[in-house]
Amino acid sequence: MPPVEPPEPPPATASKPRLSREVVLSAALALVDAEGLDALTMRRLGQELGRDPMGLYRYTANRAAVLDGVSELVLNELAIFPEDPDWQAQLRRIAHDLRELALRHPNVVPLLVTRPLSTPLGLRPLGTLRPLEQILALLIDAGFAPADALHVYRAYYGYLYGHILNELQEFIVDPEENEALLRLGLHRLPAKDFPRLRALAPVLADYDGRGELDEGITILLSGLAERLSPRA
Amino acid sequence: MPPVEPPEPPPATASKPRLSREVVLSAALALVDAEGLDALTMRRLGQELGRDPMGLYRYTANRAAVLDGVSELVLNELAIFPEDPDWQAQLRRIAHDLRELALRHPNVVPLLVTRPLSTPLGLRPLGTLRPLEQILALLIDAGFAPADALHVYRAYYGYLYGHILNELQEFIVDPEENEALLRLGLHRLPAKDFPRLRALAPVLADYDGRGELDEGITILLSGLAERLSPRA
DNA sequence: AAGATCTGTCTACGACGTAGACAATACGCG
DNA sequence: CGCGTATTGTCTACGTCGTAGACAGATCTT
């Protein structure tokens, strides 16, 4: 009989390089990106790190805090340069960056959108408030009165989030089956009740998200600049 | 010794008027409105109806289907008149109606926003596709080419959803404590990192959601009408 | 080296979604 | 009216979840 194996059967991937909040959160993000929000359970996350699930509680208060941390982590990927004097160009670039960020982490988007709904502004993870603060800085530095800056921000961010949600809703993961699945799905709709939607199948199939966002931003920025201008 | 009580100790509220999909779903909606999404568990819903939780599965496939049903129920409250020749007025009214609907059912909003993200267009509950179809009808009847109608729809609905999310994020339930809580929350923010946000506390406190939505819609509609016009 | 603090592990509990077997009821048809 | 069939309601049970609390090992301070 062979001697008892030392308890080293764990998932092969990585031994134990000391835990930390950052390690936990980025494992969480990786898991969400790879398998979706539902896969992010404390037990699974522990397993992914080769650790006892309870150990995670040394670094995060509870599961909700992990979700907040993931939101924060993702939003930190967004760069904003509040000193840029060309506020319109800056807002346009941020919009495209955020859109791409969302496409890169589609499973995180529900988090970004949903969690603030249940947390009053002042109690949110600071990382998620940074974009707000920086965009306000951008606008105020560009000459907007603070209250106007807030209005511009709201219209801008509102449209931006709306667009991203819209685009992601029509987004289907597997680009191969994209068209097939789409048509298949649409075909299921009763022809009598949804004639226009069904007729639009081909157009739906090629959605130029980037282009539509850009157009929308153009409309919005020029409209906003018309009624609220810097240094007025 | 008194005779054995017939098994009639249940929660006083309503006896047993036969179950149905509609009854189940509206109980679910009531529960969500009253206590939030997390309170909507199969067991709790069964209890609310004075029934065994497993009975619900005769009317809905699983919990996810209940959530879909609730979305559908809420969206059915939205009236759209696709024959209205004044498409801009119609879109504006729908926007305000949807906003009020969202304020009436704030706990359902995450559902409206989130569920389509994980369901391809063609597989969604039909009730949630009705607004899309009807708005397309409205625009096409007004003279837009179908593909243009889709673009208008996307920009419009995107902005609309974005606005609603934005407004709800700043919305705090208890109107009494509203300002206090808000300031309290903001006060927690490090003054060095969030100067503008903190300075805007008073402006944040009175958010005219209706007014901002209306302005945004105006900007968007006029911008859209400029580059895509009906009967072009 | 000794004590204190920090990190990791284990066990256990209550709540959840839901499969599957059964009982009660309602309904169609003679 | 009664009987067989289909529908509706109930119960038990399983596996998974989040996480409280007790404890053990590791690391740091002096």
C-alpha cells in the first residue's frame, strides 16, 4: 500500500500565492466573464482559487460586496481625462470606450446597471462614482456652470447607457450562428402580430453599434450645446 | 376535547379561489412591488397565495418564467396607438408614460432591463416585444422607410431607457429623509476626490425627472427628424 | 522565544429551486 | 346519475446556496 498522499489533489491551476482583495476580485471578474453572473458563487469562487470558500469572507463582506467589487474593477478600466479642453471630443471618446468595455465584459453590464438602483448615491463603491466626478470636472473646467454640467452629464450618460443596453440586447454571442439564430427566433413570432419586426430581420442582423452610437452622440451633443453652452 | 379542527389555519388573507397563470403572476408583481425582487421566491409566492409552492409549477415552468411574466404584465400597462399620425407627439407621450410606469414599479425595472440581455430577441415573451412592433408600426405608418424606423426606434428607446435608469438611480424611496440621506451619503465621500459631486448636493436633491426627459426627447426627436425624415 | 494578530479551514444551519410520487378534485359522457 | 379520465393540489426529498461560529495554523512584533 502506498503512503497516504499529502493533500495536494487540487485543481492543478496554481498553488497558493496568498489571498488578497485584488486577487479575489479579479478571479471573480474572470469567472463572470467566462461563465456569467450565475456562476459566481462563493463556493465556486473559492474553488477557482483553490481555497476554502469561507476564506473569501476575510476580504469581502459578502457576495453582494463581491459584485460591487467586480463593477468597480471594470469601471476602473475606463480612462477619463478631465483636463481635455475639447469636452465634446472627450465625451465622444469616452462613449466609444465605454461601449467597447461593455462588449468586452457583457456579463458585467447587468451589474453596472442594476446595482446602483439599490444603493443610494453616497453609499456606492467609490470606483463607480469616479466617472461621474471626472466628467463633471471635465464639463465645469470647460466652462459650464456646475448645475448645467450635471444636466449635460445626465443626458449624456443616460443616452450612453441606453445605447449600450440596446446594443447588447440584440447582441448574440456566437457570431457564426448569429443570423441563423436571429431568424430562427424571429420566425417563431406569430406573423399576424409582428409583421414589421419579422420583415426587419435582415436589417436587425447587421447592427452597426459603433456607428449608431456615434450618430446619437452627435445629435445629443449638438442639441445640448445649443441650449446650454460653456462660459455663457 | 373539541373535534379536530379542519385544516383551515392559513394566513387569513383569502381562501382558495382556484389558481391560474394570471393570479400567480399578479401576486408575483404585487410581491415584487411591495418587497423587491429578492422577496419573490417560489416558496414565498406560494405562501402569499395560501398554496403549496409546488403548485405554481403547474402554471409557470420555473422561477425565470415568473420573472418574465412579471415583465410582461408591467409592459402591458403601456398603451401605444400606432395609428396616431403625429409620431413625435406619440413618442413623447409614450416616453412619459413609460417613465411613470417605471416610477410606479421601480423594483421591476431591473427585470425589464436585464432579462432581454440574456434572451435572444425572438425568444422573449411576446408581451415585451409588443412595444417594439407597435412603435415600428407608428413610424412606418408615418412614412419612414422600415430601416429608418428601426434607427429612430433604437435611438429613442435607448435614450428613454437610459433616462429612466438614471433617474431611478438617484431616486431615494423615503421622500422625508430624501435630502438628509442624500447629503449624508455624499458627506461620506472623501472631499479631496469628489469635490464637484459634493458641491452639487443641493442640485442633485431636486431632480426634475419629467422635465429632463422631455428636454432630452425634444433634442433627440428634432435631431433625428433632421437627418431622417418621413416620406423622404 | 513568547505573545498577539492575521489567515485559512471545517462543520453546520436555514433557505432556496425543483424533481417525482401521490391524492384530491373537476369534468366529459354514458 | 355515476364512472373513468384529465386536471389541479400536496408532500417528501435532494442538491446547492450564503454565511455564522469555532478552531488551527501561520506570520509578525518585540
